[in-house]
Amino acid sequence: MASALSEIQQAILTDNLEAVGSLPVPEAYRGMTVRAEDVEMFAGLPSTEKDPRKSLRLDEVPVPELGPGEALVAVMASAINYNTVWTSIFEPLPTFKFLQRYGRLSPLAKRHDLPYHVVGSDLSGVVLRTGPGVHSWRPGQEVVAHCLNVELEGPDGHNDTMLDSEQRIWGFETNFGGLAEIALVKANQLMPKPAHLTWEEAACPGLVNSTAYRQLVSRNGADMKQGDVVLIWGASGGLGSYATQYALNGGAIPVCVVSSPEKADICRTMGAELVIDRVAEGYRFWKDENTQDPQEWQRFGARIRELTGGEDPDIVFEHPGRETFGASVYAARKGGTVVTCASTSGYLHQYDNRYLWMNLKRIIGSHFANYRESWEANRLIAKGHIHPTLSRTYPLAETGQAAYDVHRNLHQGKVGVRCLAPEDGLGVRNTALRERHLDRINAFRGV
């Protein structure tokens, strides 16, 4: 196993990519897993005390069988998303239930139903092998992967693949994810690696960049236009940092909500001028566990209008969920849109419906992105219009610590993981484009 992987790694590191297709695929590889035997290990603990460092294990596992329309990828780098955190603490339910459900779909899908789950929903790497029916990709190509896994055998997904009846998130609701030395993906998850980025930089935008694009820019989301005032929660974080860039790149006016002076500085570095430090200004939207405080909504709305010259947000970019949703519905302008893609502070939202129905506001649910939206989001990265927000990286063996950082909100932007890449800084092909944007590429580094 080690020898075969070392040969593949060496071929990639020496730019001998044409040789990759002729090298043997190892029988096993190392991947970060959670195990079915551990699902009760955090029983009785509050979420904040559940520690991904205890549940995420570096295991040697067999290389899965390659099926039609699929590809095996040698993973150079990956990244941490909240879905990996949720998987590692077995919330809101153990992901083995997802794998079992998928396994019932077909004999091929049954491969995913295992007593271990190789996690991770981002990657950059090199195609190792392609299965029958794949004609757009070949071994040796440098790629990144988006995380939408679809079957497309029913009619519902053929207008928007996110509506497919068998839509899943790779590495979360499927097995063989990207936090590993080898990953299994469907070929229609692959996209060209941006040539001016390193392996770790290229790996980190996938999930969050595509999610932010659909949520904010796409017609399937908020359909942002020039001049829109966009309220962005967590504007320096994994999702919010891309939403802030899309607002600025698209001629909108971001109002960035953050939780520290350091995060406020990051937003200003990206080009945002209107920033609210919610901690410094003392916003408390809940009086207690069960009671919200509308006066705080009003104070928050007044602060937004103070920054914008009297305008309420056309769009609220929501993802914290329970903690902020009441304030978001209140703050949106009459006829405005609250677009939500997650609930990192809790799934059961409460808001005053009078502010929604009487002011003709809309709530739009947005989940990841279809292939076209992901491709367009990746194209903007490749052209240097949108930039990675990587703050730090860990080696694969320390993925638990990386997930812990995200779980405890100790990070900025995205946290990367090196898989087959032995160090940061490798994999750049277009140095001229990189030099033009180096300050923006490194904006989150070391913060």
C-alpha cells in the first residue's frame, strides 16, 4: 500500500502526471473515519463538550470498487466543513443512517454502507482512474471536486440537480470522502483545479464557495443585483467570507456581522466598509433559552440603517439559524429576502411572522449548489475574481484538531488539511496570475 501510494505521490510531485494512469492503484489507503461502534461515545454531553479529536480516526481502509460514471482521485488536500464537525460528534444523528439508506438503493450503492465512514466534502488532487462511461476526464488531470452526489434517474433533478430525489452530499451522506489519500467521486463532481493556487488553497473553496454562490448570486437563491444591501452573518467565516466577496464582486453593498475586532479587520481587508461587531456592541437577541428580545432586533435594525444611510437589507445571508433568525426576518426590508442554508446555532427557528407576511418578505431555503452553479463558482476562483479564504492547514493525521478548531469557532475562513501533499505551497501552475492576487490569496493566512 505505502509503496503504491508513494509512487503516485512522487509522480504528482515531480509533475510526471502522464505516468499516473499506468501506476498501480493500491489495495488500501489512509482516511479519516468515524466508526459505528463509537456513535454513543458522547452520549449525555452537550454539543460544545463533544470532541472531534476523540471520534475522528486515521484508519487504513480498502480502496472501493470503481463503478460506472465514477472516478478515483489521489487527494493532495482537503478542508474542514461543518458537516464534518456534525459527523464527528454524531449530530443531529449518526451519518451511518445516511449510509444505510443509500446502501438500500442499489448493489453499487451498497458499497457505501460500512461500519466506518470516510469523511470529507472537499478535495484537490489528480484523477487516478475513471469508470466505464466517463469520457470527459482522464488519469493525470488536476481537479477539484464539488460535493453534490446525484443519481438523476428520476425527472425531478433534470431542471435543477439539487432537486433530484436521490441528492446527497458526498463525504457526509455518502462514504469515501475527501479527508483521505484516495477518494471516490462521481465524474460529474469534477472540475479543473485553478492553476494559480496551491493544492491546499484549491481544496478549500469547493463546498462553501458553491454554497454561497447559489445562496446569494443564483436565480435559485437570492438573485442578488448591483446595489443590493446584503446583511451577512459570520462575514469572515467559511461561508460568510465568500458571500462578502460575491457581494463586493457583484456591485452589492455588504453589511458584515462579525464577533471580534480581528474578524472586522478581515472584512475590511476584503474591501467591505460596513461592519458590525455584534459582541462589542452587545447584541443579545434572546433574553433566555425560550424568549427572544424584539427590542434588540430594533436596535440591530437601527444600527444597520445608521451604516447604510437609512436603508434596510434587500437580502439577509442566513446560516447561524436559531440564534439570529428572528433578527434576520425583522431586519430585512419590506419585500426583502432572507436566504438560509444552515443552522449552526440550532435548527428550530423562531421569528415573528407579522414582520414576514405584512411586509411581503420571503424566506428561501438554499442547499449547496448544482453542477452548473458549482462550475461557475469555480470558474470565478480560477480567473482570480474570487479568492480562497484559507487561514491554516493541518496534516491528515491531525484532522481531529482541525475539526475541533471549527467546532469551537477558533478559526477564521477555512481550515485546510494536507493529504498526499507533504507541505504547503505546492501545485502552482500559473505563477503570473498568482502574483497579481497574492495579497488577496493570503488575506486569511495566519489570522
